Amino acid sequence: MKEAVKDSYVDTGTASQLLGITPRAVRKRISEQRLTSAREEQTAHAIPLSELPLEAQLRYQQTQIEGVAEADLAGYRERYGEEGLQRLMERLQAVQEMALLKGDKQSTQRRMELAETLGVKPRCIYDWERKYEAKGLEGLMDKTMRADKGKPRCMCLLAQDRVNYLYMAPGKLSQNVVLRNLLEMRDRLGSAVCEECCHNPESMNRQEMLARGLNPGESCSKAGKGLLVPDTRYALNRYVETLDRAVLTLGRYGEKPFDDLYMPKCRRDKPERVNDVWFGDHHIFDLFVDIGGGRAARPWLTAWMDACSGCVVGWAISLNPNSDTIIESLETGILKTKGSEFWGIPLWLYIDNGKDYRCKRIEGDGVTDYEPGKINIDADGDNALLKTLGIGVTHAIPYRARSKPIERMFGLIEGQWIRGLPGYCGNGIDLKPEKLMENIRKQRLMTLEEFIALWVNRILPQYHDFKAEANGQSPLEKYRSHERAREEIPSPAILALAKKLRVERVVRTDGIYLAGKRYWDDALAEIIGQRVKVLYSRKDAASVAVLNEQGFVCEALSAENFRMIGEDEERLEAHLAMQARTRKAKLEALRLPTERVRMLDEMATEVPDMAQGATISSIVHERAWRGLQEAEEKQVRQQEAVQRANGSIRKRQEAMGALLLDMPDAN
């Protein structure tokens, strides 16, 4: 039988099919003397079958049998290797030899000799003959699974790549559209596509991809037949079902659905104490409210959620979230107020990377170290809120909303209490109510004040009493049952000074100018011409706190200009007295060098350096707080004086008018 195989020849086309390459590649191998050709005619090659690989020889023998299924030689080689193919060839040769000796008296003797040579019993050869006649080459194989199990046999590798490319695109093409595209490509390109296919072992595209370090995919055993595409969508549907769902979701639906369903996630332990960590963030409600003037807008929530209990300990609702709403909501959670169970300074804040959270007013310069967990009343000059209160900061990973559990709290509130309210707009086009625009045009919305009242009286209490599990605790129950991380409460003076903005100004002869307004206090008369630090709040522009290198100076009020005529005499006298005190203080300062020189001469000692650093001490905080209270009282007195002045001028004018009426007519 071996002689029969050696004496067999195949032409170029048959060799290309057996080797899985194009006829052109076969002729190239012959020209490179990698294959032998016996030219019996000038127009055709005759390639010895014995020079082909074992798999190709077996495939050729398989083509000579009709009416049996094609055996999976690739899968058999993958499992059993070349040795397995060699054993399969020996079995095939034995069966074919016994077929030639059928009816011969020497067949029994020859079967015993073959069995001894192959190391099996003669009965095995009987079994091979029977199975070969029924199943062909597959009957001689040891048990194995198809190498392409689960892969379509009616689609080539390039067609599968095309399906992946089209079906996993963001356009969400249907399977029918993908199949129509494949059929058009097959009819337009024909068999020429195999010449450039990256799965063809002989193509230049495959060699180029390998040279660039790219993966061209597995080699195709069907090269030369063009793009193999199923004629119906059922095979395509079955192939789509085998695609990697994670890759399909990422390509077809985007990163967010992929992150939700297939991104590996970690579990983090919650703190064991209340106020250990607060999560903070802004959230825009899926709701429109009436803001007056026929306009509608979506309100924003700035909230702080306790990580241990899940309670919303501090919040602020506005139309424009910024650093002011952050500080306002943080102050709400820290201070102990009547009717609220939430109070205390957090040990750590977990916030995102927004510029309103990372501003100097809240975090400071980001350079100076401080001790979290302790009120730093001697914090350095930037006077940042978190440094003063001793609150540590951790920033979430940028563009990773899932790293902040407060996002889940926002989702729960939207789903449980916001959805269904008048003006609800949903968080996607598919959730947008049909009558939303009609409700906005006809002003069937809540006002901002009504929504805030609803938030305070219904939504927030119901959230704090909400139990995710029947036997679990509500956020409020958790808050009450756990100990606090910190017990101290900052004084209003410290909090008031720490939460203010800070700028530098030069004290002019008429006061300090800030945002187009003039501020004055008599204490500024002593430091005219000096550069000072001005602390102010956007919401409270009636007064500003002034600090210099020695500490707190005063709380300066918004000043009013004097009238050219008819100014209150008491106010003028107070101003002149202040000028006299200023002149007297400067004269005394002018005489000081003389006294100091005399003392130096008499005592012959050095004057110690009394200079001190610019720090904010607890005394400074208290002085600033008293200054603010005195400034408010002074402002009230000034307003009363202005009213008295206006009253006296009005009485004088009324008296003059009455006098004119009493005069006799000149005529």
C-alpha cells in the first residue's frame, strides 16, 4: 500500500486544496524546490503525493471515498500530533491492503502479520475494516472532539472577522444587515480576496502583520475558495450567540454598560464609626422646577453622606453649585442645630476632583501638612476650612463614579421619590415623559421653594427610614447605634472665620475696596498704607474681616459716603474725633524712638525681637467673632443715626414750608 501512495500524483489544483493554500503558492513552492514536480505535459505539474504532509495525504485518501462525512483531521492532529496522524495512516494502509486481498486465501495470514507489526490483535483490523466501510477515515480515528466545535463550518475566518467588525460596532447593525453586507462582499470580490486575506499563510498581509507584531489570527484551511458566507441568517445567528458577551457589550453598547456588567469590582469595608468618612458630591435632579419669570430649571443637590450609616448629614439645594454650597452643606452637617440629629466634624472627606472642591478656600495651598482629627487653631496663613477643622481629604479616581458610594444614594432617591413628581424628566431619552414639555409650557411645575419643602419634610425623612433589607437597619438607625469618630464641635467664631474667602488689599485713606464696595472701621486708621488680608463671604457682603501680620485687626463695615450738605452732626463729630486720635497716635509713635534711645543708653540692654509669625490663634478667632458682633451693632447704630438725620432735615423743610404758607400774599 505504501508503494501505491508513493506512486500517486496530484496536480496543482488538488495540491492547493490539500495544503490549504492557493495554486499560485503551490507553484511558488515548486519554483523554490520545496516541492517536486514531474512534468508529464508542458502545461501541468504532477506532484508526488508522498511529498505532501501526512494530513494532506490523509485528506486526499478521504476524497476518494464517497458517501461518508468528512473527518476532522485538524482537530485530530491538534490532540494526537504527528504521531497520531502516522498511526492513522498505518491503519488506513492496512485496511486498504486487506481490501485488495479480500477473498484471497492468504488474507488471514497477512492480517495476522499486519496486526503483529502494528502491535494490535487481528480482531482490531476486522473492526477497522468494518468502521472504515461505514464511516470512512473517521472510523479509524481514536475518539476526539472537533477542533472547530462551536464555530460555523460555512463561514471562513475572514467572514467571521467581518461579522465581529460589523456586529460589534456602535451603530448596532442588525444581523440581516450584516449578512447582506457579507453577501455583497462575496459577490464583488470573488476568490481574489484569499490572495490578500490575513488568514492565508502565503499572503503578504499576514507576513506584514507578523512583522509589525500584530496577531493575524489562525491559518485558514479554506484558502482559494473566496469569502465563505452562509446563504441564510440562521448560521449567522448561531455564530453571533457564540461571541464573547463582554467584548460585544463594550463594542456595541459602550463603556458604561460594559463597566456595569463585566468590569471586575472590589468590595470595601464600611467604617465602624459615625463621622469617620463623609462622601461629598453634586447631583442634578431629574426634575424641572419653576424658578419664576416663566422659566424652568433643574435644581442641584450638594450633599454629604456618612459612609458608616448612609445618612445625608449635610445638604444644600441650589441652581448653581459651587464652593459656597459645598461649605454651606458641610456647615449644616457639622453644627448642632435644633431639630437635627446630625452633627459633628468628620475625620475624613471623600470627594471628587472638581475645582470647586479643590479650591484654596476649602483645601488650602495643598502643601502645608496638618493633623487630621484635631482642630488646628494655629493653622498656617491660608486659613483653609479643612485644615482649620482638622479634616483629612481623599480624592476619588478621576472619571470613576463607582468609586463614590454616594452615587448609589442619588440613584435610590431618584428612583424611589423623584420619579413621578411633576416635572420629572428622567436621566435618558427613553425615560423622558411625553407630557414634559407641555407641563413646562403650561407651568405645571413645583416652585423651587416647594421642592425644597418637599425634600425636607418627606423625601429626606423617608430616605433615612428606608430599609434595603426587611431585617436590616435604616440609615437613621445605624447613625444612632454607632459611636462617633469625633465629639468636638467648633465654635461659631472658628467656623465663621475659616469658611471665608481671602484676598489681599492695601488700606487706603478712605478704607478698603472689594468688589466695587468700600469698607471702613476706625481701627483701619492705624494701618493706612499697609497690605492686609481681607476675609469675606460671597453671601455676606455687609462686612469683611481684616488681618495683618499681628493678627485680627477689625471687622470693617460697608461704608457710606458723607453728604455734601446736611450731614448728621454727630457723624461728622465722630469722624473728626477719629482723625484727631489718629494724629495723636502717630505723634506718640514719632516720640517713641527718643524714649527708646534713652532707655537703651540707661539700661545698656538689647531690645528683644518681639516679631511673631502670622498665625490664627484661638484668641484671634474670638476677637474676630466679637468684632463681627460689634460691627453688626455699629451698623444698626449708624442706620438709626441716618434715620434721625433724615428726620431732622425733613422737619426743618416742613417748618419752612409752613412758614411760607403763613406769609401774606405780596399782591
